[in-house]
Amino acid sequence: MEISPALELGKRLIRSILDFDSLDSINQLINAESAPLWYQDPEEGGISALHAAAFAENFELVKLLITKGAMWNAIDSLNNTAADIALSMNNAKIYEHVRNAGIRSEMLLTLLSTKSSLNDTESTMILKSEDDTAAGSSDEYLSSKLTFKTDEYGQDICVVNAGEDEVGVMMGWEKEIMEETVRRLTEDHDNLQEGLKVLNIGFGLGIIDSLFQALDTPPSLHVIIEAHPDVLAHMRIQGWYDKSNVRIVEGKWQDVMSSEDVAGVGGFDVVYTDTFSEDYMALKEFFDLVPDLLSGPESRFSFFNGLGATNLTFYDVYTRLSDLHLSDVGLEVGWSDVDNPLNDERRKERWGKTREYFTAPVYRLPIARMALM
């Protein structure tokens, strides 16, 4: 089929949906005339047929389009998926159907990637476009220069250049989320008074590690895994190498988990991970290791749940995917909502000139423990 007729058919399909034509006539366009489901009409704000069906609140048509292969994660010119449109119209039935299609799709891609031994390639996850800058490639990030500074609003930030953008590796506004994370990881822990054994992957600005150190009883052992040479140099300047009971393990977590500094501990009371430029496949790979890192049923695990957080549907898919995969390795997750600290009049100040990487209205905080048998 030539491209021009295909585009015309795509336009006709979207218009037919928006005009509330019958399901039979729409089916005719798809089956008999091969109207493309991938087409997004620039004259209609970049919407696809699935967007149009969600706008029309036609659940049967949404089901049909997804069955026929419509892309659940296509975004229009306003960065909305079809599920986002359904959510804005308070149509939970359509939202959940599209969202669940996304979860099924990503679980299948994860399975195929695992079975194909693609761990040394870029992720096959389709929630984000290919990104070979420091923001999307771990190797590029580790070879890039980081800058630690206080921005014009008095906020401590660590940034890296990713293409033409300046991206925050970690920013001061995250402290409010980290405070709640540490509270939930440590409160009423059996070993809190004698000093917890803590493992953290990814130092960044050292926000969460400083909070662990500020506990009434500091950790009896505090292991920090960090790979970026600029962060390690910053840690040395700040005196982290000289702190009592703190052990710095230099390298990527994938390379040091079997070392005596980590595996030789015999399990941790608290495990946390917050890496930069790693995708969901890397996070899932870490999930698989968590049960062996925990010392017992009282031990707790959490991670910075920020993947997909610039789009509500993507964020929901990643959150639920994480829940399912943690369950697969024998962990039960409790989720709680923390108000996004950026949801106030200082939002623009806190982001400054950096690329925004978290715009969801709430942060979904995970605390995982070993499932009781």
C-alpha cells in the first residue's frame, strides 16, 4: 500500500470514530480496507484511533482496537496516551483496560528479553524512546562529567549534560521523599536500637545516606555502592570514606554483588537502590537479587520509584509491573502515596533549568518484605 492512501485511511478511521459511526463500519475500515491503527493525525492534535475511541468513551471499540494491535503507549501532541484521556474523563473502565494492555505488553517483552539473553543490549521496553545520551545510557553516564552545585534558588543539585539538556542526577527537592522512605524502612525495626545493617546502591547527593546516618542509632554497617568517579571523588571530599562503619564499594552493582563487601555480610536489614540512567530491565535484574540480600523477614527493601513518572499511565504501568515482579521473587510490597513536593508554587524554582523527570502528582513509595509462607 502506498503511503498517501494509508494516511488517508488513517484519517478516515479517526474521523469515523469521532463521528460515532457504527462499530460495523469502523470494523470494515480496519479489516476490509486495512486502515492503519498506528496513524496519528497531526490535524487532530496527534491522536490515534485509540485516542479517539477513548475520547468517544467507546469501551467495545477500545477493546477491538487493542485486540487488533493498536499501540497502547502512543502519545499525542500533549503527551497524553489514550489511557490518560480516559482518566481525564473519569472513565476507569477504559483507563484500566488500556493500562492492563500495557502491563501485559511489557511483561511479555521482559520475558522475551530474558529468554533471549539480551542483558547486554539496550532494553526492549517500549515505554521510552531510544536514548543514547547520559540520561539513557549507563555507559555514557559513567563516562560523562557531573557537576555538583547549588542552584540560583539555594537547592543542592548534581547534574549531567544529556544532549542539549541539563538533567538532574539528583536534586535537593527529593529530600522530602527520602525522609518518608527512611522512616518507613526503619520504623519499629527489631534491630533499630542496636544499629541496622544498611545497603544503598547509588549515592547521588548522599541524601538518603545522610538520613540513615542521622538515625538515633547510626547503622552498625552502612555499605554504599557507587560507580561514577565524580561521585566517588565528591564522597571522598565530604569525608564519607572516613565515617565509622561506612564501607564504600566502588563499581557498578552488577559487578560487585558477589564481593566479600556485599555477599560476605550475610544479609542486610535495609536495602535501597536509586541508580541513574538504568532502565526497567536493570531494575528487574536487581529485584531478582533482593531476597538473597535481606537478612530475614523483618528486613525491608525499597527503590526510587521514578520510572515513567512524566506520564501518569506509564508511571502506573511501571508501578504495577514492579509489584508483580517483586511478588514473583517472594516479596510483598506495601505502597503508600507521598505528595509530590513539587506540587506547589515553587515548582519552577525547584526544577530550575534542568529537564523535568518527575511530574506525577504523587510519589508511589514501595516498602517490600519477604512474603510469609
